[in-house]
Amino acid sequence: MRPGNPWPEVEYLVGFRDDVRVGFDATSVSLATPVSTFAVRLPEGGVRDALARLAGDLVPMDKALDGLGPAERVQFQRLLGRIGRLLVRGVRIDGRELIRLEHTAYDAAPEAADVRPDSLVRLSRFALCRTRSGTLVLESPLAKVRVLLVHRAARALVASLAAAARVGDLAESAGGGLTADEAGALLGLLASAGFVEVRSPGEEFDGNFEEGFGKEEDPTLRQWDFHDLLFHSRIRSGRFDEPLGGVFPHKGKLAPRPAVKPPPDGPSVALHRPSLEDVTRRDPGLTAALEGRRSFRSYGEQPLTVEQIGEFLYRVGRVRTRFVPSEGDEPGGEIVSRPYPTGGSAFELELYLTIQRCTGIDQGIYYYDPVGHRLVLVNGDPLDRRAMLEVASAATSREADPDVLLTMTSRFQRLSWKYSGMAYATTLRHTGVLYQTMYLVATAMGMAPCGLGIGNADMSARVLGLDYLQESSVGDFILGSRPPGDPGIWDREQGWEWVNDPEWAAWAGSELRRA
């Protein structure tokens, strides 16, 4: 602390991040990251010299500004604002560098909140700690900065924030050698960035600090789960600074996965290949399928047939065409086409069918071979089959006992070899596209479809003989025959009220019955 000043001295350092390479030529400076290069026209002069000082270790801001006139200082500060995500900012409190800040959003501008020794604090439930480049870092979807915990005192303090406590008590119990005022200064920075929650001194919670925090939580945040908000912040740009999109992060390091999965060995069932003329002659049309689409959880007396399953899979999931690069081309260019669209023509999704009731197909668990258009038995154990169907039934609140369960799996590395930061989000988007394709085809064919929102990825990986981390389930869909007499439209007697043009639904119902 400075003489005569009771509060700790906070000093800010600045420098380039470890992953930034700085290059100088006669008229410009280039700042290269693993995914992009930022060039600045900057001839010889004070601003260029100041920028060069940041290329080494972190320096105090006043040292970085040494020798700059008033106009150059303004120019330099503006330049730092433009390249903020390429910088790291160190925070010294009373001579010790405790943390470093990296901006993960362009508009990050944390300022220290007022946290006193008697303030009540706790770590935000959205904060997470992980290792990154050999350093323990603090991140949060609520924050626009990443905090590098470079000093053991900072790590000890953060580790003590699981439960709400007074700052003065934390400084004493954490064991990092921080005074209450120093801890307050550090926590003020973490609070302003969104990592720490603070309650003002003097608030009384009858000794139940956690209850006091819970009552005050923002109603919007209360409705976010930790993993959902983290996922949202990572799969779109804005609050995260790591590579995002088709940047081929593993090119030249790992072999890409094939566009078509080699089918497993086992007994197989050849499937019916529908005639284009027959399908187009009896199809009700896109509008009828869209307007008449609904979910069913009960089925008719007569089960689906092997011919219907064959037509459904052919129209939904077969491989239509395949492109294989010439010898000597770069790897990763093999793609296929199926009836539904995917990003980059990846088509990483696979289909497995658990059959309980279908004329012409024995009970069992099968893999759909999209090239050979056949089903390959992968598991004939009745207990495993029942387990798969039980999970699907539970997802419908026990309304359905599925005749046919389709499990969609993702070959994750097929996507992550090309896409960084968004591979899993993309496979979920593809799953939704496949759901809609299945709904429309099943509706057009007069089946009873229903997409499910819950499945057991761990169990299905075991039952299907898959490696959970390489290929496991991301979606589930059930099928059966449509119950007799069902009108195919929303029933007013069940409480449905028409909002726009009920004649559309009535027309769709008649078209589907006719088809």
C-alpha cells in the first residue's frame, strides 16, 4: 500500500498474447494469430516504438507510453482499442502480479467494482476453471474476458469462493498471503468481469449467505443451466476468441474420417427399393405433409412392413452420390449426398433401428447400411432391445411402446476434423434437419412418427457396440402404423383452438387420407 493510502495500489501491465507473432517492415506492423493476420500501417515513430515494447514481456502502461507526445498517446490508445483481443493485461496489486486478463469480446472493458473486506462474495455458478497452455484460467459465458490465475494467491482465493463468505474471512482462510484489502481489490476485478457475485456490506441473511444470494438471482439467469449458457457462448462468435468454423484444425495431423462408414459384419436384411413412379403417383405433396404432420404415440393393430421400412429409409437416409478425390489430392475431400442437407456435406449421422414389431423383420437391433440399402444385425440380445425401447417409452411419459425405434448417432470426428468450436452444435443442427425429413416422409407414407427429446447415449453406445467418444447417439425417433380412424388433423374436442386458416388442416387431412 502507498503511504497514507489505505487501499492497495493496483498497477496494469500490457503486452501481446503468447499466440500473437509480431512482424515489422518499413511501413507497417503485422500481428499474426493461428487463424488470422492483422496489419497496421505504421511508419517509423513513437507509436511504432511503443508497439514494439509490447512484443516482449508485459510492461506497465506508463512505461509503454514513455516518450509519446499527447497526439501519439491518443493514437496509441486507439490502436490498443482496435487490437484489444490480441493483448494480455496483467494486474499487479501491491507489487505482485496476480492475474492476467485476455479479452474474448471486442467490447470488453472491465472496471473494478467496489468490494470491501465486509462484502459478501461467492463464485458465479456460471464460472469455470480449466487449464489452458499450462495455466489455470477462469472463464464464464457471462464474462467478456478470460482470467489467467498466474499467482498462487489468486488461485487460492478463487478456490475458496465455492460458498458465500465475507471477503475478510476469505483472505484469512485462503492462505494465499493476501490482506483483506488486497483480496477485495482482486475480487472487485473478478466481480466487474462477471465471475464473482457480490452483496453489499450490511445486508443481513440470518447467517444463511447462500439463501441470500439465491433470492436475489436475476430471473433470466435463473432459467439458464450452466452447460446451456456455456454452449451458447461457445458456438457463435461474440464472447469467445478461439477459432470458430471451418478452419481444419487437425489437417495434416490426423487422418479424416471416411464419408461412408464401413458397415459392420453380421446377418443382413435386404430392403425394398421403392419405384420413383409409385412414390410420385401416390405422394400427397409437400404442403399436405407439412400441414398434416403431427406426432403419434399409439399405433394401429397391423404393424409396419419390411417394404414400408425399406421405402422410408431409402427416402430418408440412403447415400445418393459419392465424390472421391483423385489420388494425390489433399485428404478430407471425400463427400457424399443424402436426401437431407448437412454442413460441408459431412453426413456424419448414422441410423440404427431397434425393431419390436415389423412384418418381415425379426426383432433385434440393426445398423442401416446407406450404400447397400440393407439392415445389418448388430445386437440380438432381447434384454438390450428392451432397454433401448424402455428409454424411448420413458421419453414419451410411457404413452408409447415403440414398434420401431430409430437411433441417430454422430461420428463426431467426421465434423471436428474440419470445424472448430462448432462441431457438436453442427451435428445437433443436422439431427434436427433429419428429424424434419423423417416427419415429412413418414407423414406422406401414412405412418405414425414421433421425434424424442431424451435418450441414453451411454447405454446406446454399449448396446450398439460403439465408442462413446467416437460415435454415440444424438437423437431418437419412433415409428409405427397409424391408428385406424385417426383424422390426421388437430382435434377441437381435445381443446385445440384454430388460429389461422383451419381449412388448411382439413384439406391436408383429406389429402393424406386419399394418398
